Amino acid sequence: MYLTKEVKEGIFGKHGKSTTDTGSAEGQIALFTHRISHLTEHLKKNHKDYNTQRSLVKLVGKRRDQLDYLIKSDIVRYRAIIKELGLRK
């Protein structure tokens, strides 16, 4: 599996408040971004995998929802996570 416990702890440790803080918006956005990049690479090789394509679209929507929540609640945190992950709107 590409997403082991150590990888998740690293993502949440880097972008969240701690390695066990899985509820922070920044940590979830970072996790979604990691999963999106993995699925994108998979779809480059397997372009007819429609189930993965649907999962990718759902993940992008979830990440967008988290980003929308963050922009409404705290614009500074939003700008920081956008810059840190290299996302753009």
C-alpha cells in the first residue's frame, strides 16, 4: 500500500499540529493532495481505469471543500497551506 502509517504520520506531523492530529484542515488537505498526486500518476499509466478516475474527482471535491472552509474561517492559514503545498485556485 502506498499510504502506510509512517507516511500518514509524516504528513500530519509536517502539516498538522502533531502526528496524531488528523482532524486539522491543513493535515487533511495535505493528505488529500498526497492521495490525488498518487492517483494522477496511476491514471497516466491506466487511462481506462474509470473507478480510480471517479475516486480522484471525489477527492478533489473533498479537498476543495476543506479549502473553502479554511478560506472562510482563517485566510492566513489558507494562504499558508496553499503556498506550502504549491496549490493554486
